[in-house]
Amino acid sequence: MDLSHSVSGGINQESIMQVKSNANPNLKPIDSIEVSCSNKHEPLRAEAELSATKEKVLTGDRATGQLHLGHYVGSLQQRVKLQDVYHQTILVADMQGLTDNGHQPHKVASNIVNVVADYLAVGIDPLKTRICLQSAIPALAELTMYYSNLVSIARLERNPTVKNEIQSKSFGRSIPAGFLTYPISQAADITAFNATLVPVGEDQLPMLEQTNEIVRRLNHIAGRGVLNECKPLLSKVSRLPSTDGRSKMSKSMGNCQ
Amino acid sequence: MDLSHSVSGGINQESIMQVKSNANPNLKPIDSIEVSCSNKHEPLRAEAELSATKEKVLTGDRATGQLHLGHYVGSLQQRVKLQDVYHQTILVADMQGLTDNGHQPHKVASNIVNVVADYLAVGIDPLKTRICLQSAIPALAELTMYYSNLVSIARLERNPTVKNEIQSKSFGRSIPAGFLTYPISQAADITAFNATLVPVGEDQLPMLEQTNEIVRRLNHIAGRGVLNECKPLLSKVSRLPSTDGRSKMSKSMGNCQ
């Protein structure tokens, strides 16, 4: 499958440079944001049709398995509608998928194309929606590192979403640093694309609070509004019960069929 | 001061791509490693003189203040000699400097040129030693994120060097995530440059243990030797007592004069 026309690096380069220059005023601008799967020479129609008034929406999925009915009801259906109203970007979050799959990277790698294929199958139109691969945008890792100096370990350990997820996994005492800190990586994603609307389920609201805390802290340090806060766009069906009835449907927990 | 001839992105791009491709086999190679202060069009003499047999040495300093007598006796003198024997790279660690200065980035930014000027003043020759700016190499942040999935929070909290440093700072309960995880960033630095020798004081030995743990873990996942382990090159004077007699001389603790 040739994804070259559907994947773009539509990243808010200006904000990234403002963050970097506030963190390190001696730095020169990054010349270019590399997105390995974009076609740099052919402008996207979606890019050309961007209007300054539309809000930017960012959603995404971890590439840890095939999408399921829970995704369709809770998120994918909504995205098909959103692409006609907002500037929508969907991030295939392979870096985040690795945070609890560091020892089985092939599981994540092999699901990237599956996830994108599911997007196309349900009607997400690459001419209306940007689809980006997280690992192909080094600036997201850079922002994650800068932001990680503005968030304490104690704050991350208090995050209810992360706490619940840690309980449901078999980490024991070995919680990967990348897993505990993934809310910081999400903040990098949201702010890099300058997204002000983020479709989430109720269980993900603490992640947006964490992002907005980082935004306020960075703006305070900079002494001006470098980054924008984001608001949740709550799905009507935010949690589809799993087939075993114990929690929400989750591809990581294998309770979808 | 024009540093364009003295700073280069002499990074082990092959290893980085191997790490990335093991973490994510679908990725295409990064086209280029951006180093904002390098002169890409003029090859360095040091680059031209690289021989395959010399070992690679990586050292560096956090850009948090001017270098002092402790650095000179414990490290800088040695580097002047090492540059004639090994392929030496010195990393100006501004990203690491931010891990406990996230709220005062200008302190770090304003010291970058000072640190490099001190290198030149003591006889480090930019034609023999590569001097790189950490924040100018996005691949270091990317590797840090990949490696952070292979190290547990508990392991980081047990690191004796980090424990001592946390005690000496006034973080209270707010230890920045970037500070606790900086040994992972150091592992990224060492392995990105494929350094097999790292000059350190005795107090820094646990950092190299952490790097080698990551190296072994990554090689195990890959099923082959993608990365090389590193060895310490201990300085004869590893800790110069501070002027207040309480600990080692440290620019962060202001006990050098």
C-alpha cells in the first residue's frame, strides 16, 4: 500500500522553535522536520485547503494491534465526521506503542500499516485528514525531552489514567520509564500540532490536564503565550464494555471478541 | 566566535538506524542528522584523519556554569592528552543542563559559548576533537525515548549517582522526570557516538553500568550486537574537594571559589 499521499508532517514548526528557543535561545531553527513517509514534493490537497479559522484536532492510536469495535463506536465514527469540520490530524503512535512493548518491537512495527488500513476502511479520507507516523517526526522526541524537565515524577505517579493502566498490566515493580512518562510525550504530540481540540474518552481527561499544565508552565517561563491549551471533545460512547465485562474494550487486553 | 569549524555531527548514524529499525522495522533511514552548528560543506581535518583502529572517546559537560579548577584537574587536562590518542568527541550537554534548570533555560543557553571557550583556552584542538551541541542532534532525543522503554523507574531510583545528586539539590518531592531519567539520555549520547571509552570520575561509574545494561538489553532484543558496551577511563584525580570541604567541587553547588 502506498501511503505517500496520505501521510504528512503538518507540524506546528513555529511553536516547536519557540519552545526550543525558549529552552535554549542560542539555537538556530531546525531546517526541516523529517517525516519519512511524506511526499515532500507534492503538496497535499488538505494542506492547500487549510483555513485559518478552523480549529485543529489531534487524535491517534497506539499501533499495538488491529483496531476493534470499541475504536469504531468510540472514536473512528466521530473522526469521519470531524474531518469535514476541523483540521484533523491522526497520529499513528508507534513510539507510544513501544512504551509497554519495548521488548517486542515487531508487534508494534507490524501493526502500523494495519492501523492505517483500518482508517481508510472506515472512511477517513487522506485528502481531508493528515495521517502521521509518530516515530518519523524527531521533533516530538525533542519536545518530550524539554517538557520532561517541567513535570515531576510524583505528578506522573498521581495521574489516574496512568495508575489504572499500570494496575491492568503485568509490570510488577518494573514500570518502564517510557510508560510512566508517556503523558509527557502526548503533550508533545498535542502541542507540536497546535491542536486545541482532542477527542477523548472520559478516562483520558487526566492526560489533557497534564498537557495543559505543561502548556501553562512553558508559557510562564517564556513570559508569553507560546503554546495553546487544549480542550477535550468527549465521545458520546466513551467506553464500550469488553466482551468479558470487566473493563472497557481494549486491544492490549485482548477482550474485544 | 565562529564555531562552525569546531563543531561537527560525527554521530554513529548506522547504529542509530539499527536501533530505530529494531524498534520499528518499517521505518526508512533518517536522511540526515541535523547539527545546527556544523559546517556540512567543509569536511573536518579530524574527520579525514579518522583511522578505523582508534577507539572512540566521549566526554562532555553540562552547560550550567563556567568550568572550574575541578574540571581542569579532573578532566580537561586529560582530554588534551586523549585527543592525540583517540577519536575524541566532547558533547556540550545543554539538554542535560536543563534537567534541573527547566525553569531557568537562559542560564543554560548563556553558558554554551562559555564552556566551548574554556575548551579552546585549555588546549582542546577542534581539529583533533569533535565538539557537539547536544540539543542540535535530534537523534539523541529519539534514542532516549526508545531506551526509556527498556529501563524501569525503580532501576533509575536505585542509581547511586542520581540518588546522591537528588539529595544535594532542593527538589523536595518534585524531582523532574527529566532529571531522574538523565542516565538514559547519557546512554543515548554514548551509544550514538559509538564511544567505547568514557572518561569519568568514580562517582559516575553507575552511569556507565546503566548504559551497558541498556546496550545488553537492546542487543538481546535485536538478537545481535547492534551496540557496543563502554568502559570507564578513570581520572587519577576523580574528585577535587570543594572550597567548603563538604563535597566535590561543583559548579551547580557554587563551591569552587
